[in-house]
Amino acid sequence: MNRFVFYGYPQTYVSFPPPYYYWNEVVKSNEILVMPENVMFTTAVEPKFTEHLIQHKGLMIVITTTVGKLIGTLDNVFIDHVTLLVNGKLHHIRLREIVYFEKAEEK
């Protein structure tokens, strides 16, 4: 039922040769590569959320991300990520991936 049925003429072939994918001799470019001057990097900033994270610096917190939970000591807060110390390892977590955080219960 879903068979391919051909109507009309077959496609014509191009008369010129196909492009070369490699060259045997060294090809020198006449262009001078220039780095762009006006490069701007942007990031989304949530100042109030970052402020709340800074208030919990040095405390045990639970960070719930889009992939799971991490429990550890909040080491530092940066403009785009936080560092969390979990079992002696430093984890860098993007602020965009954090769903919520809470203070960890002391046991």
C-alpha cells in the first residue's frame, strides 16, 4: 500500500564534474583570518535566588536539580553556577539547572 510509485521522468544528471573532496597540492588562501572584535556573552541572572544561596554559604544544603538531588556543603556561589562539596568532591552546578534548594536536616 505504501509502495513508491514513480511518476514523470527521472532526474537528469549534472553535466559538470562533482566537487573534489581533497587536493593533492597545498591550497593557499588569500583571506586573512581575523577574530571578531564585538563579542558579547550573556547569562540569565536571578539576583534574589543568588542572594538566598549566598545566605546559605558554608551550610549543609540539599540542591534538587533537573536530574536529581545532591546533599553537601555549599562552598561558593558564582554568577552562573554554585560549587557544592559532596563527600570531599567539589561539584559545579549551573544555576539554570537548580529546581530548588533547602537546608539539610542535621542528624
